[in-house]
Amino acid sequence: MSLINAFEMKIDLRIKEDLKKFLTEERTRSKSTVQIRSAHPLDQLDINLLYKAIPRLKGIAYRVIIDPSLIAGLIVQQGSQIIDLSLSGQLKNLRASIYEIDR
Amino acid sequence: MKSIDEYLKTIKNELKTTKMQILSQEEGVVTEVKDGVVVIEGLDKAAYGELVEFESEVKGYIIDLTEEGVGVIVLGDYLPIQVGEKAKALGRSLSLPMTEELLGRVIDPLGSPIDDGSKIKSEIFFPVEKIAPGVVAREAVLQPVQTGIKAIDSLIPIGRGQRELIIGDRGTGKTTIAIDTILNQKNENMICIYCAIGQKNSKVAATVELLKKYQAMDYTVVVSASASDSAALQYVAPYCACAIAEYFMSLGRDVLIVYDDLTKHAWAYRQISLILRRPAGREAYPGDVFYLHSRLLERACRLNEKNGGGSITALPIIETLEGDVSSYIPTNVISITDGQIVLDTDLFNSGIRPAINVGLSVSRVGGNAQTKIMKQVAGQLKLDLAQYRDMAAFSQFESELDEETKKLLNRGAKITQILKQKKNRPYGLAEEVLVIWAATKGYIDGLPLQQVDEWEEKLLEDLATRKKKLLEKVNSRKVLDAELEKEMEAAVKELDMV
């Protein structure tokens, strides 16, 4: 977003063009790679299991980020699409459904 | 009762079978928070009108799609939402729970009660934004809405399924006309919905009290987004009210819906659009203000038998400035609706209440819906009034006028007097017919102008007590014939005030 804001300022036209190019490239790159947030480090076995569960991820470059706040499981993100397979996400859903019944 | 072991067994079994579903969701990041509007980056596959949930569990409604993300209006408190917060698309559009228990309730546009009643629960949900029924599902407007206001029922009749605009300056009695119409629907088999947009909470409370006092809340739902609610809620309020109307219409009922008022609705939409940086057009309204109101009012309709046969009659209200009906929003809504009731400050101040400007007011489809007997009576009324308007300018030179003109002027003055009506005092069809019939037949021509009110009151009292049969006859027969006319004549002559 900071890059988008930069366009609204008075910037040299040449730099602006370059920035725009960089931004679109950055965007397409982030869309084509898969980001996996996991509570624990993943080994090849885990990745294979993941491929088995979600076959369309095969062959796409991925990046693993360790995030202990998930408690267990992982979150797969590709572009704006998210597949939440974490314990924290499930707990959040549980809380929401309990709250709903309560009302 | 089951033993603990049995419970444990079921829990164990449950745990063995993994029911983990792999669901993909759309997620985005909040990049801007403005007055009730949030800009989110991401959400590539979200649709227009989809609901969005923030981490703080507040929900939003997508009304803008751009290259980088979406614009969302927040339905609720937007202050806890922070930049950098995640927001996920819920994959469904905004809809409200519908039940018959809505009747008598006061709710906000999201269906949460704002009276002291319980939460509204239902399995049935209706979408807030819906495409209006098409040509095939519709039918001509043929049944009347009895407003109980003499001037409207006789001169500007409204039919079930019509959209009739009520337009006028502030304080000319626009809301009064709408509320009186709701009050008169008591035994008319009609569901009423009053949608207050951007009004003072005190005014809404007073209106609800008034409806309760006349037992009108039994068949009425009040939807309110007050002036203190966010522009987002004010923007969705009429669509929510219309969704409720559609629910009752789907049950085959006739529904009357009052939008009070659409000027403030346009203001709320203008605010949202300007925050979203949409190009501003005339008076800073965005380019699609016309569509804003046309898609709302198109949802008013009369369905044919095949499609359930219900109807939605809409009475939108527009406030003008200094009687200027030709400014932007008023002309837009005038062109969308099937006619308008124009209220005039000058008439109001000179004591003609309801202050309906008969010359400017029209009803484009209501004529076919008017009751036969009213049509027969109103024909003469229209003629007399039109002639009176032509001659009114000469009334100052009364001594120099010929007999014929004097007669016309006298008749016109009496009829104008007869069309006045106290507020919150709707008339039944028979009462209206008898009063107007007597005036147009010249039975009160000899009466001094000051005594007309007294005469009318006496006539109504007489009808309500001794001549109940005549009232019933007029109400049931609905056609004026020689026999009925004789009876009416006898009733009027008996009063002997003339």
C-alpha cells in the first residue's frame, strides 16, 4: 500500500513508471507463489500430505513461515485465497458459533 | 438418561472420524478506514454486495470494486477496525430473517430490535438487494388503497402496487399524510412498513407512540436508521424495509411501504460515494443516484395470481427547499414514480390542511383503481375545482360579477373547505363519498363558509349513530344509483342546517 500512496504524491514520471512496473511484477509474483504459515517446521512428508489433500498446489513454488500462534496445523495462502487448516482458526469458529447460539 | 460412558464413547467416535473440510476463503487486509467506509486490499474474488467480516466480528457490505481491492461500508461500529486488520469474505449477501412476528416491532436495518422486545429469529432469510419482478410476473394496478384522506381518495387516488411520491417543504405535513394512510389500513387487509431514514430518534419514537395509540402497530413494522446511525445504515435502510415488504408480499399480502425520506437517503449515499472517491456530478451526487432510487422503487409492484398475487405500494417522501420541485433529486424521483402529491407551504399557512396542491398533484395509474362510487362522485368535484381555479382571480371583484360566476366561486370555496381534514382522523369510504357528494350537489351552497365544518361534523355524527345502514350500503354496493342517491339526499336534507 505504501507504494500505491507514492503514486499520489508528486513523483518524477520516469520513476513513477518504474515503480508501477515493479508493483505489478511484485503482485503477480505474490499471486503465483503459495505462502504456507505453519505452527511447526514442515518436512517433506508434511508437504506430501498437503499435496494429497489439496492436489492443485503441486508444482507451485511455496514459502513457509513459522507462526506458533496457530497452535497447530497450517494456513495456506495464494493471492487473496486462504485455506485455514489451523487449530486457532477452528477455535475461533467454535467461539463464533457458541456466541451465535447464546444470543 | 445416558451414562457418562456412553457420552465418552460418542465423543471418541467423533474424534476418530476427521471431518476437517478444506474450504478456501477470500481474505484481504484493511488499508484505509474512513467515516463508516473501509478500503480493503485483496479479496480478489469477492462479489459486489457480498458480506465481509472483520477480526472484530463487525460485518461490512461490499459496494465498490477496484483493481486493488474493495470498498466496504461497515454495518455497525467501525471505530474498532484498524489498518492492517484482516477481513474475510463470507460468500453470501446481506439478508434479513423474516417472520410474521416482525409485525408490531421497531427494528434497525439489520433486523436487530430497537424496541424492548426479543431478538427476531427465523429460518427464512430474504436478500436486501433483489432485482424487481419482471413484466411477466406483474399485473395492472386495479385495487384502491384507501388513504382515508378526502382530497387524495377523490382527486389523486392511489392503487395497490402504485408508487406515489409525497413531496413538499419541511413542515408541510408529508409524514402526516403517510401516517394517516397507515392509520386508515386497520380493516383493509394491508401490512404497513414505515421506514425512517436519517430522522431524529425523538420523532421516530413519537410516530411509534402515535401508531400504538391507534392500534396501528398490530399490522405495522417500523424500520429506523436515525440521524445518529452511520451513513451505511441509512443507505441500506430502505432496501431492508423493501425486503420485509417482499416477504409479506410473498405470503400473498398487500403491503404499504413508506420511505421517510429519500432526500436523506440520497445524502447518505452521496457521503459514502464521496468517501469512496467516486466522481461527483451535479450537486456532488454520484452518477448513479438515479439508479439508487429507481431500483428501490421498481420493487414496488402488483403481482399476478400465478406469482402469488401480493402487492407492494410505495409512498416515498421527498423534502424540497422553498417549494422547488425541479431540483435534482425531486425531478429524478418524480420521473420514477407513478404520480406525486405536492404539498404547498402557502396552502398550509392559509389553513388548507392537508396542504395538497391539487393542480400539481397527479396519480398516473390510480384512476383505474378508484372505487366506482368515488369515481362517480369525484367527476363533478374535479370539474368544480378546475372552474374555481380559473375564476379564483376574479373573486376580489365580487360585486361586479354575474350570477353564474358568483355561484361557481361560492361552490369552489365550499369544496375547498370540504377537502380540509384534521390530522389523524382518516375517513371511511362511505363518509368520504357522502360529504363530497353533498358538496358537489350544492347542498351546502347556502351555508356560510364558517359553518361548513360544523355541518360536516354533524353529518358524520348522524351517519355514525342513526344512519349506520346507509354507511354500510355505500361501503358494500360501491356504485351510485338512483335509489342510493335518494337515500343519501334524505340523510343530508334531514340535517336541516341549510
